[in-house]
Amino acid sequence: MLEIAPPATARDALIAAWRAHVLALSADLGWPLPALNARAHRTGVTLAMTAPLDQLLTATEVNEWAVLRAWQQCGLPLALAPAAPGYISYARRRTATMLRLLASSAAQPASQSLAAAAAARSLPCLIDDEQLTIGAGRGGRSWPIDALPRPDAVPWDALHDIPTALITGSNGKTTTVRLVAALGAATGVTTGHCCTDGIVVAGETVDGGDYSGPAGARGVLRDPRVGFAVLETARGGMLRRGLAAPRARVAALLNVSADHFGEWGIHDLGGIADAKLTVAKAVGPDGMVVLNADDPVVAARAQALSVPLGWFALDDGHPRLVAHRSQGGATCGIDKDGEVVLTTARGERHRLGPVDEMPLTVSGSARYNCANIVAAVLIASGLGVPPDGMAAVLTRFGAARTDNPGRLERWTLGGVTVLMDYAHNPDGLEGLLAVAQHDRVERLALALGQAGNREDDAILALGAVAARAKPELVVLKDPASFLRGRTPGEVPALLARGLVAGGVAPERIRTILDETDAVRAAIQWAQPGDVVVLPVHAMAARRRVAEWLDALQARDWRPGDPC
């Protein structure tokens, strides 16, 4: 897949020429007829092609060569640096020869034979540069890519899949992944999950960092201890790398939000939903795709799905849930008495307790976590977790900060309430500020920043959301690791514009670029009764801030004390 930005007048001719060149060269290489897709969008065109699994790297060269030839054919100006040694020139005669050599050197007939044998037995197969894995978790076996067995030497009877969920959405992915894993672990099975904070198996972090992409999925699915896998599946990883897990019993789309517009040709909520619903492709007729009935964009996209669905909503009486239950579908929602209610596909109704008494919801004020809970219950049910025992997990999960680190963590410091969360887009920040308003007695302080790869309008919108909470202090931060092409101070300037436009007086806005210093300034400002809200995005920064706040709490810090 690649992105181009041709003149609008040449777009159709260029796409037609590209198609012709890809088809001709694929035939020349002896590849099966590729599927081609040209997707026009606001800033250009995405050109995608399929290729044999062992030829994907060669296919990127084929795709680039076809575009360059089409570009020249259409008479468009072309300025390219000379090809580096070992890389392909776009001159046709030399290109064809070099591509044949690349394809020949990349061929892995042994891996293709094993992949085909696994598919014939309905077993998942994971392949990367180093390993090939058949089966998953405790039902899997891996071999080095340069020492693969013959198909008749594989212990097929010992290999099998494990219950696996793919969870995506704009907000709530990590919390929902962790809760589903906790629900699975309560059954006694060894669970593994990956998320933006790492790979975790049996409650222990195997590797820290952002593992919400294919590398995280492979890390979980290749661990021989794992019998139950929950995989956070981010939009960026899917758009760049596709799905690492070829099959899943459950896939879930929690919601879509105006975030990451402008990346990979996605410019609207519909495009975000389409990208995230890639997870549905891993689900077969015996699985379930879990969707949010409260999200109109998600609900509209569901009409194109042909796999079994499960619906969740904050209101168990939502018309879509009622209609789905009448047709024998599974749902989860909150009834008029405030209880979480799971309805299975068999029509069984299970009441799992009052949502306001579940620690994750902060007495019901964290409405987004209420939604995460009903989604997690439905996902876990689809993975085979029995409802018996779910209530016990829900009544304790979130009571300890270690249950869900970096997500709605809370401290009380000398009468000052401190909330730390990921809250990386307008919807996420709005939900967090709603919890802050529930705790607020006096004033509100906020440390605010945003990654530089967001469009200007998205950054201004984040400032507007913050302004609606009427904060008495906003400390704008701009960590160097989140500049992403912006100059230092550029994002805070946009946030300040959004805040002022929303009614925040300029004298209530400070700019302190270092994230830790910004947090410290907000805490030093606070007095008893105040609430300090800290959206902190970088994992290392969250760890530092949490350790510092723990130390303040341990020494009974009070406003006015040195910190």
C-alpha cells in the first residue's frame, strides 16, 4: 500500500495506468492475479495490491515501480534521486530483471506449504522475518524461519487455537482489554494481553511499551502459557501492518472519535470506523463482533457486516438492544435499576450488580467506564467466560491503581484530588473532566498537551473541550517526544487559542513545555478542595508522575509544603 498526491485532473488516468502496470508485472513474476484497490480521498489516493505472503517486501517495490511508470506515462513531472546501489531503478528493462531476482530470493516455499497446511486444518498461522507459528498460546508451536519442518513432521494433533479477542476503538481500549483479561483470569486460565502499556501474561509484564500493534499480538499468541488472549488493536497498526491475528473468536469496536484525521488517507469518522472494523475480518460465523449501539457511526457501519453481532449500550432498553434480543442476539447494558445486565444468545439474563458500586466507574461519574464495563462483559461472554463470577471481578477491579495503571488513577493529597488519565482526544478529555466535576469542591487545574501529528482543528477542539470545564488554571505542556514534526511551543499555542476562544482568560494559562515540570506547577498551585487533572500520554512520564505522587502521599504532603 502506498500514498500518492497526483493532480486531480490526472487522477483517473494515473490509476488506470497503475492498474495495468501492476497486473502486467505480477503476471511476469508468476504471481496469482492480485486484488487491486485505489481509494481516493481529500489529500490524495491510496493504492493497494495483494501479493503472496512471502513476497510482500517485493510487492512494495512492484507497487512503487508501477506508480512511477504510470506517472511518467501520464506526462507528469518527476524528480527522483538516483537509485541507491541494490535498489531498483525505474527504468523498465533493469527493473523487471531486478524484481525477478528479488522475488526469487524472497521465496519461502517451506513457509507457504506450512501456511497452506495450517489453513486446511483451520489453524492460525503467524509468520514474520524470524519465526513461523502454527496454533496459538498453549496450543501453538513455533519454528525458526530458516529451520522449518516438513508438513508431515508437524505434530498437528497437539496444535489448536485459543479464545482470542481483538479490541479496537478511539477510547477505552486499554481499560477494556485489562478488564476482559481479569474476567478471563478469574476462571483459572492463564491470560495474556497486549495494550499501549505492554505485553502482560499471568499478571506479569513481559515487555513494556506500546504493544497495541501486530508485535504485541504475536508476543501474546506465541507465549506457550497463554490460554486466553485479549489483544488491543490500534488503528495505526492495522493501517500500516494489517492484522497479526488471522482469526479471533470475538472482535470489538468500542467507539469512534474525531482523532488522527489526516493520517493514511482518513479524514472523517466514517473512514475511522471502516479502518477499525478491519478487526471484523478475523471473525468467522461461529464468533461475534461486539459493537456500541450508542455510537451512530458504528451502528451505521454494522449494516455491512455478515458475521454474528453483539450489541452493548449504557441503556439496556436501547431499541437496538431490544430488537437484537428479540432475534436471539447477545447484548449487555444497564437496566433502569442501575444494574449491569448480560443477555446471552440463548436468552438467559444475568444481573451482575449495580454499576455505581463498581470502582472503575467512580460512583457512576465515569460514564465512559460504564460503557467499557458493559462492552467487556459482552466480550468476555463471547470468549466463553461464564457469567457466574463476573460480578465478583466487577466489584473489585479498579479499586487498586495497579488494576488499570495510567487510566483514571486517583490520589488525595492534603484535600487536593488528583486524577491522571490517558485522555488523548476531545472525547476522552471530556469524559475525564466529567469525573473531575463530580469531585470538584473548589477550583479546577489542568495540565494539557497534545501530540503534534494531530490536525490544527483537532488541537483547537481539545482546547475548546477544556474551556467548557471552566478551569482556573491550565498549564500547557509540549513533551519533546510528542512534537512529531511540530516546532516546540507550536501545539501549546494552538491549545491556548482554543482555550481563549472558549472563554478562558489568558492570565489563567501558563506554558511549561516539560511535562513533569508542568505537572509539578499544577500541584503547587492547588489548595484543599481543588481538583487537578493530569492527562499524561507518554508511558515513562506517567510512571515518573505516579511515583512522585505516591511519594507526596506517603509523606502526607499538604498544600504549601515543598514538592
